Amino acid sequence: MSDDTGWLWALDGWIIAAGVLCAIASSLVGNFLVLRRMSMLGDAVSHAVLPGLAAAFLITGSRHSLPMFVGAAIVGVLTALLTQWIRSFGKVDEGASMGVVFTTLFALGLVMIVRAADTVDLDPGCVLYGAIEFTPLDTIRWLGVDVPRVVITLGIVSLLNLTFILVAYKELKLTSFDPSLADTMGLRSSWVHYTLMTLVAITAVASFESVGNILVVAMMVVPAAAASLLTDRLPWLIVTSAIIGTLSAILGHLAAIHVPAAFGFASTSTAGMMALAAGSLFLLAMVFGPKNGLVIQAVRRQHLALSILGDDVIAYIYRDEEKQSVAPEHATPVSRQWLQKRLLATTGATSVVLWWYRATGRLEKSQLGYRLTDKGRRSAVLLVRSHRLWEQYLVDQAGMASDRIHGQAERLEHFTTRDVRNKLERETEFPQSDPHGSPIPAERESDRQG
């Protein structure tokens, strides 16, 4: 049955179902691969199972799913075991041990396939790239409905992975973040590790013939990596990665149908477009993520820069007013240009800060230039007090020369709390002036003006 857009639910619906189940099954275990810094293990397993497939076919002489699955799963688990063994006893890092194992087994598999090419009907392209478009053609009668075999297989694997996470959630969490602590608490981190690796191998093998190597590797890594940019909480990480994987499968199939057609081409690989959709969603998370996205980081950096510039503005005006009180005949108007020149700031940034400080009641402007309001003076007193206490501390306690302390104190003054100021005052024995002879305003001066 199809709708007005030519969408054939008996075909497209099952293709999306297979892609969604692959994404969910892969992302469930992929979260813990990413947390354990083992993201490429799925890729290693997916390449290394070739000798298992070839051996199963050579032994049975059949491409029946069960022996192929068993042969690939055995080699997949062996890959995880060998990777861990080489890492532990060979004293090499995780990446090197993966590289040694999967390249060796992959090469062995290629040799076996080439040697048997004349007598064995085994298509390595199907194993490596998948054929998700043909998923609805291989069906099993279940509850009166013809269901694609791979949908049932991936559904079982998804439930298996979900069950393992629910049952061993505490163990997975502890062993992923601190395996040594888990061992001291009596939780066998090695048991959890090898069980997880076994599930990774089963998930990868279950996805080969239908969705292919590219998609299963992408779904093990990309949704989890994208979710880690959106949340720091493990339960939400698991849920978010599954949602991202699901969206990737749906959007990828739609894109495979409609995007090439829009440019006059035939439809392209659905598995490839699903992987591309996952990468696109990761890119969006990386750029627009609410906590760690590039945009929000740029906004935070700009906000911090403007905040520090604002502190410098009111501190400079305060110091200028100090000088005017001593020598009023040398008073000069405090203009935007005057501040910009002394603070080495851009015109735009200085204008924004002055506008904001006037709007929030910390500065006022007259014919004589900018001057502090009572509210602005309270803030300036605390900044100048912090700066001069730090200068005194750096000379007294750190032994720095007085001509080298200004820059350090200027960096520290913006992040100094009242408790820190009080501690600095005690450590420097309640000084009345800084090493340059400038008076240190009292904390209560700010309180009085409040």
C-alpha cells in the first residue's frame, strides 16, 4: 500500500524499522564504548568477523543465517578478548591493540574469501556495505504477518542490550567511570567488560548483512557522541542517543529517496544516508548544543570578555576620580575614546559596555564625560580593593617584585569573592595601602554606599 507521495509502507516502513532497530541496538552499547574510550571497537569487530563468516560458509556450504551468525559472533567475541589480552600483556594502548587484532583477522578473512572465491558463493560487498533496501524481501511469518527476518533479529538484539543495561546499570556506570573503585566494591569489572564486548560483537554481526558495516559502526559511535554534547547525565545520555539514532534512520531513508531525486539522480544508498544523517545531527549538536556547543561557548567567551571589560571600565573611572580628588586641576573628561585607548578595547565592545552600564544604573553621562553612580562605585570599590590586596599579597607572600605584580593582580581581581578578600587581608596583616602606595578601600566603604 502506498500514499499519494509514492511511499510504499510495505517496503519503506520495514526499511526504516530495520534502520531504527539497528540504531537503538548499536547506540545502547555504543554509549559505554564512548565512555570507556573504546569507540573504535565496533569498527574493529565489524572488520574482524570476516574469517568467521568465511569459515562458517566453508564448513556448512550454506549461507543460512544461523551458522553464519554463530561463526561471525565467535570471531567477534574473540576480537574483543584478543584486544584486551594484547592491551594487558603487551603493554600497548587500546588503539594499537585494536589495530593489531582487526587488521590481522580482516586480512585472514579476505584471504579465505579469495581462496574460496571459485567454489563459495559469498559476497563480501554484502557483508561490508549491507543491503538494507532488500530487507523486506527476506521475511518470516510471525503472528500472521510477514516480518523481515532482520527486523526480528535486530529487535531481539535491542531487547537483549536493553535488558543488560537495566540489570547491570550500576555495574556499567561504575566500571565505565572508575573500574578500580568497582573492583574494591566487589563488582567484577572484567565480567562486565567482557559481557559488554560480547554484546558489541553480537550487535555488529546481527547488523552486517542487512545494514552493513558502515551503518553499524556509525550508530555505535555517532549518536552517543552527539548525546554527550547535549547532556552529562548517564540516563539521559542513553535515552538521547537512542532518539538521535532513531532520527538518523528516519531522516536518512527520506534523504536517500528525495535528495538525489531533487537533483535528477536515482536514489542512493540508504545505509550511507542514514550514517550521513547521524553525522549531520552530530554536527548540529556540536554547533548548537545548549551546554557545550560551539555557539554557546562563543557566547560565553564574549560575555566573559565584556564582563571583564566592564569591570576594567568602572575600575579605571574609580582610579581617575581618586586622582581628581587629589589634583582636580588635572581632571580630564572620561570619554569613550579615553577609555577605549587605555583599555585597548574595540569601539564596538566599549560602546556596548558603556550602554549596558548606563542602562543598569552604574554609570551616568554628562558634559564632563562618564562618572560612577553610587551603584557603580560600590562595584568599583570591590574591584579596586581586590586588585590592591592581591598586589600586596604577591609582594608579601609570593616575593614578587612590585613592578611585576599589576598584570597578575588584574587577572585575579575579576574572580575574587568577599571571603577571598578577607583572607588576603588577614594574610597581609590588614594593609592600608598597596606596594605602590595607593590606598586600599575598606570593604565597609562599599557597604556604606549600599
